[in-house]
Amino acid sequence: MPRPMNVLLITTDQMRRDHMGCGGNPVIRTPNLDRLAAGGVVFDRAYVSNPVCMPNRSTLATGRLPRNHNCWSNGINLPACERTIGDALAEAEYHTALLGKAHFNNFGRGPDVPLDAAGQECGKAWEEGVFSPDWTGPYYGFEHVELAIGHGVDNIRRAHLGDWVRRHYPDALAGLDRRKDSPTGARQCFTADVSAEAYSSSWLGTIGPDYLRRLAGGDRPFFLWVSFPDPHHPFCPPRPFDTMYDPAEVVLPRLGPEALADKPPHFRTAYHGREMWEGIGPDARLDEVTQPQLAETIARTYGMVSLIDDNVGKLLDALEATGLADDTVVVFTSDHGDLMGDAGLMFKGPFLLEGLINVPMIWRVPGGSRGVRSAELMNTADVAPTLLELLGRPVPRAMDGLAMADLARTGSGGTRDAAIVEFKSMYRPELNLRTVITAEEKLTYYAGCDFGELYDMTAEDPEARNLYDDPARAGRRQALIERLLADAVAGEDERTWPTSGA
């Protein structure tokens, strides 16, 4: 009887789909992601279920929408009662492990929460010694975990990554606060006096292959999630990745602040304001960002992606060297993208433009198609059920995503007619919105508001013109709103199901 297939899930944090060579970027060098793409299927229209970290990561893990798993915003722990794909596969005697950034629990804590009750992903609790790196799980269905907490270089002080750095690169800790500032004055851009070998991406490129080599000698199939904390801001790749790309050569946004004119009012408020939004701090001053500053930010982001790519290559090499490649499904994606100057905006929030919600997604399935690019729609919620179907495991009724194993194998034959993104702002509760994306259109509906967004996705620059108030589009607008209503009704939580008639 053939051994069941394994899974290697590789994720990044805040990475755009167009920040890969195989995503159409002519400047960035990602030979290992391109190698993965050449052996599988690249999905050009994969969308998040929510555009910020915790909700979408929770959806990746559970196959359930934020409205149902209840982690609808950053700052809300994924309820412990939620069953993850780790739980489902552990029941099938898979070994399950997660290395890197989980972010199912808060990195911070409330003002009245004592450190010893803050949860295993509270950075301060790790720094104060509440948790020990001897703890390696179980955690949300994962038998073994080694965590990185936070972004940039601050995570080098914490959790399992911090322990590894202290043991192998102790000089890195002394260099954390020695920083070379941005030459253009770009915010959150700097180079710390820390070697590339001590960064989180390099850590995962070391312990990930080691873990794969150990798994190759075992007698159980495995599900291994390797989760890179980059290229999330701050934009601080190590040398030489900080200057690997010339800012004069990067791909700048096609649409600048002029595109804000017909967007809903909160787009302009965020651009001109000095206020807190999801991912945008009051010091961001977006309307003061110069083109040289934006170009430097993009160049540094490219550098972080190239460092990730180097270490993805080490994971792929380990699969091949151990003979695991022929029976391991490999999936690459990101928890969300980054606005990165689109319409003058940065980071993330209630601005569901393509740069934020259209993420990289590559599937390499043993025996599947190779070198295929697909325009079929996928949602983050589809990852867990599709993996379970590929592995021949039952898909729990409570999963909201679609199981599309044939689509993952071949890039065709998908059953999703629309991708749905949901978001509610913790800073602006009146911004409760849903987006529906079809093959040709994208509509964002704001509950209780007299504005919205409607874009023709077949246009050369789809988001250059908001058609929501165009009388000629009134029928299509109503049809898409009804499609969202149908999704809301059909998407009621089915975690519990009747066991008898009464």
C-alpha cells in the first residue's frame, strides 16, 4: 500500500503576488519560487478571506471564515475550541508541526492581563521568561511548534528564534540597536547591525530542512507548516539584501494618490490623516511620502523577499535530497499583501485593493501539472479543505472553503464562481465591509453606508475608476450585492449539526 502524501505549507507575511518573478515582476529575483512554480500551478487570482494577519492565518488553519471562527480582527485569539487542519491530520496519525510565525494568539496583551495569562505568543511574556523554549507544543493541533514572534529584528529577542540566535549568533543581540537609517528618510527603513544568518528567514532555512531530514526517517506522513515572518514591515533586510536592488529600477505603482478621487472617503482620510488604522500608525504621514522614499521601501521589500527565496530553496533542496519531493504536496502563499503605494496608501486596512488582497499562491502536487498559470479563483479558506481532499481525508462540514483537489493538481476545473473577502475595522467599527470578486468584476459593499466600490477587472487598470455610482452599472451592482447576500446566508456556521430530529 503506498504511503500517504505529505504536505509542506510555506507562508510569508504581507507579501504581494507581484513580488515574484513567476508573479510577473521583471526586476525581483526569486529563482526558487520560480522553480516551485515551474513544477506546479501558479494561481494569479488567489484572494485572502480577510486582509490582516490573525483572521486570515486562522482561516488558513481552520478552513473557516472569520465570521465563523470568530477571530475577525487582529487582537482576538483564535478560540481554543476551533479545530485546525493540524487536528484533522493528527487524528489520521500524521505528524504535525509549525515552524515560524503562527499568530493564532495576540503578540501583545490587554492592560489588565497578567503576563502568565497572556498566551504563548505574547512577546513580553517570552522576554520576561514566562515561557521557556523547552516548550514546543502541542498548539492548536500542531504536535510540535517552534515560534517566531514579531517582525523585523525585534523577533530575534523572543521565543524559539531568540533562543536559537543566543546559542548560535550571540553577537547579533548586541547589534539590534545599532542601525543605519534610511538614506532617503523613508519611515521604517533601516539596516541593523545583524548578520543575515541570524534573521528569521535564515533560521527557518536552517531548522526547516533539518526538520524535513528527521521526518524523512520516520514512519508517519507529515504536515509541516514553515511560516516566514517577512516581508512584513519594518523594511529592514540585512546586508547585502538591503542594497541588493537599485531603487531606481523597482516597479512603482501604476496608480498614485490621484486614484483616491473616486474612492470612498476613508481612503482619503487615511492618506491625509494622522490617525491609527489597521497597519497604518499615526506617524505614517502617507501624503508626505516622496517617490524616492517609496522606491527605497519597495527595493528593501524586494531584498526581504529574495532572502526568503534563498531559504525556500533550502527547503526544496531538502525535499529532493531526502527523496520526499515525489510524495509531498508543496503549497506557497501569504497571509495578505501590502498596498505598497497603490493609490498612495501603504500597509493594510479597510482598503481592499488588489495589492493587499490578491496574494501569491503556488501548488505543486505529485503527479500534477507543471508550469501552469491559472486564472481560476481561489480563497484562503480553500487551502485546508483542498489539502484534506488531496490527502484522501474527509473534509469537515464546518469548513467554509471549497475542496478543489483537481484545481490544485491541474489549474483548471475549479468550482468557485466568486471569491469573498470580509473585514471589520477595529478602529472604525462603522466600516464593516464585504468584497466579492468574480472573473470580470469586483464589488465592495459597506454595511449602512451610502458609498461603495465597483471595478471592471477586465480593464487595463481595473482600480483606476470606481464604477459604483455609474448608472450603466446599476444592474450589475445589484446582482453582486445579491451574490454577497447569498454568501452571507449560505455561510452560517455549521460547526455543530443536528444529530437527530428533535
